[in-house]
Amino acid sequence: MRTIAIAALVLTATGCTWVHMAPGAQAVRVVEGPPAGCDKRGEVAVSVRDSVAFYERNDLRVRDELETLARNEAPGLDADTVSPLGAPVDGEQRFAAWRCGSKTPAPAAPTTPSTTSGQAQTFPARG
């Protein structure tokens, strides 16, 4: 019975988001590649637990938490935009921090867009 209770606690804890948005981080944008016309303010390295004991955490949740941590760090560098410098590895990822000001950063060029009935465009999900 005790083993079941511990297993339930571990599985419940892995479903929670451990990283919360800091004040000022909501205004920070995330772009796929280096934004045009923006000033680079620095780089940040962030990390979260990608596994708990024997349980591997959901990859999408880990990526989301890494992005949130990068957004939390951006205001401290006087940045308003972040872009990943690579894919997450073992719960760690590096981001470049940019100051774009009132400029809206140009999104990264999509690859192989497809058009459906000429009304909507779809793009492949990022990696």
C-alpha cells in the first residue's frame, strides 16, 4: 500500500508545472530564430528536471518550462525577445536575449507552407 501511495505522489508531482512566470516576463516574446533589426543583449542558460526518479517527464512540458525560465531572465538583461540557440538536451537549453523595442521581430521563415482552399495557411510545427 505504501508503494502505491509513493508512486501516486511521484506521478502527481510530474504532472505539475514547477516553473511560474515572473513579473515582466509576460511581455517577452519568443521567436524561432534571430530577429532582424534587434540588438543582442546576451545569452541565458536554463535548466529543469527532465526526469523524476525513473519517470521521464513530458518533453513538451519540459520545453515549455525552459521557455518560461528564459522569458523570466530576459528583463534582467533589458531584453524583450528570446530565441533558442538549440534544442533542449537533458533538461538544459540556451537562449539568446534580444532588445527589439517597439519593433515587432520578424518571425523565422517557415518551411514548406501549405495552403488549403486559399483561405488558410498551415506551417510545420517547430522541432
